[in-house]
Amino acid sequence: MSVLALGLNHQSAPLDLRARFAFPAPQLPHALRGLREHLARGAAVAPEATLLSTCNRTELYVAANDAHAAAALAQPALEWLALQGGTSGAQLAEHAYVVEDSAAARHAFRVASGLDSMVLGEPQILGQIKQAVREAGLAGTLGSTLHQLFQRSFSVAKEVRTATEIGAHSVSMSAATVRLAGQLFEDLRQVRVLLVGAGEMIELVAAHFASQKPLAMAVANRTQERGESVAARFGATAMRLADLPDRLHEFDVVVSCTASTLPLIGLGAVERALKKRRQRPMFMVDLAVPRDIEPEVSRLNDVYLYTVDDLSALVQTAGEKRHAAVARAEEIVEQGVRGFEHWIGQRASVPLIRAVQQQAEDWRSAELRRARQQLARGADVDAVLETLTRGLTAKLLHGPLAELRAADAEHRAQMSSTVQQLFLRPGARGHA
């Protein structure tokens, strides 16, 4: 089997391009089936496929019978992804990465461990990968190879988090948001905060802001019940998403992160809010991909708009402890890669192992049948056993010894080494 990983992330593509390839969770089953159907055209066996889509990356993982088959899937996979994003394959190829086999495993393990994240060591990615694997399983596109790859990625990620302090030396997006707000406003206890959305990221932002005890905090969400639940946890009030344009002016800080495919906060709404605020500044953070806030808002005076890419500049640079944690984490990843390589190698040997076992069983059956016939004719038991064991030994040794005798000078040394490893290694001669 062979594995292929391809996609684009915050390092390879700008935010606006990444947004075109974001897959909302409800669309994943249909997308996965479509991807597999597209890749299966002309293939003898439909390949395995998994789709990972987060704020900072969209990646496809594909497994096929051999390296040639996997490599042949790279172009169709890129074409399918380009079609989903409404762009050309050439444009996507400029920002996409494609890795195979060991490199693909290494990439998956680094992603799961938070080594490839915008915020080093962030833990959310592991849950997102697990969700992607569950969706692929439900869609019927997750086979044994990708299942093994991701199970090993979970184990590697767990070891990285328990054996290193990689997560202790990073700043999360939520913490960076509050830190940036604190640079704009002298006292966060005097600001009013609006959180748009009610997902995991908004909950983290709410927790960080709540610790600063702002003057007021509100949660606006499409589903009222979910919004009320998050608001209640952090001492905030809930409001309807439909009321957002009319109440936007009430808030000094606006943080948005939803799964909407279209902007929720437009230029006009922010312009009207500024007029009502008499040009008092607004701090806005758009953590969504695709964007929740129209990019044109950043051009307005008295509005400070930041995206996920902007916040990456606030992530702490690596210090000595982080360097040590990263180095150890990379060692753990490499150990995981070697383990996966070994597993793949074993899988490749399975057909040969089965063929050898079947051949040995055929020889055993033939000799046993001959021995039983001799016993039925009254032959001496010891003589029959002698003949049986000699016959089995001759059959087992005939092939290797014939190859050794027939080998030319160039290959005789290699053949001799192979025969010694197979038959003369410690313990191979049995015990007295």
C-alpha cells in the first residue's frame, strides 16, 4: 500500500484562497463520496480517502495499492479540489503541497501533534482530525491503511503532549485576541465584547475575555439555544444573530467565528455602527474561514480588523524551552514514521508470506499422504518417519540450494548471505 497527502495551509496559501476550499461539516460525507468516485475512475480498486478541513488547512489523504497507483492519483485529486474551490488546477498547484509515503506519514503526525499549526502545539487540531476520520468512516472511504495512519498519528500526538512541554510554550488564538485587545484599550474592564458564533473557538475566546471581567459580554449565534448555553457559562447575555446590525454599535470588541459561507458583518453595517459610536474605535477579529467580516471593513478609520493570519504575528517566538520541546517532538514523530514504514513493509510482504505458507502446506500434505499410504501397507513406522522428514527437508532446501549453485560470481555472495540468514541464524538449527 502507498499513502498520498496533498492540500494547502496557512504556510502555503493566503487566507482568501484557503477560504475557497473550506468544507463545512455537513458537506463532508457528500464531498468524500464525490472525491472517491472521482479518483476511482479507471482504477481497478477504489482508493481510500479522508478529507481534513479546518480554519488553517484543507488536506486530502489517499491510499492506493502501490506507490505508482498513489502517485497517479495526485493530479486527479488536485483537479477535484480545484473544482470544489472554483479555481484552476494551475492556480491551486502554485499553493498546494503533495507528499507521499513516509513524507505523508510524517506530515500527518506533525499536523496531529500541533507541529504544523499556526499556533505551535495547539490542541484543537487533534480533535479536528479525529472528526475527519469519523466522517470518512461513516462515508465508507476510510480503509485499513488510512485507519492505521491516523491511529498512529493519535498515538504520536499523545506521546508528544505527555513527553514534551510543546503546548506550554505557545499562545493560542484566543489568548492572542485578548492580548491584542488589551493593547488597544487601556482597561478591558471598561469594554463591551460581542462574540459571534458559539463554537469551540468562541468558547475559548469567551473564557479568556471573561477572566478580564469586561463591562459586558454578549453572544450572538444563529441557533438561539446554543448561544444562550455559551452565554450562560461565561456570564454573558445572548442575542439573536438577526439583531446584530442594529446593535453592533453597542460593542467595543467584536470577535466572530462561524461556519457561514458568506460574510455576516458587512461594510455598511460597520459604517452605521461607527456613526452611532461617534467614531469611537472598534476592535474586530475575524477568526472564520471563509471570512465572517467583509475585508473592506479594514479600510475604515477607527476600525482595527484582524484575521487569523494577522494574529499569527502575535504568536510567541520559540525560546530555548520551545526549541527543546520541538526537537523532542520531532524525534517522537520520526519514531512514529519508522513504525508506520515497518507496518507498510509488512503489509507488502503479506502475499509472499501467504504463498510460501501455502507451498509449505502443500508439501506437508503430500508427504503426509505418502506416509499414510506406506503405513497402510504395513511399512515400518521408523522407516516411514525417516522418509517423511527427509522428503520435507529435501523440498524445503531444494529451491535455495539450487539458486545458490546456479548463482554467478556477481550474485553468489549475496545469495550466500541470504541462505545463511534464512537457515544458519542463531536458533535456526533447533535445540538438542
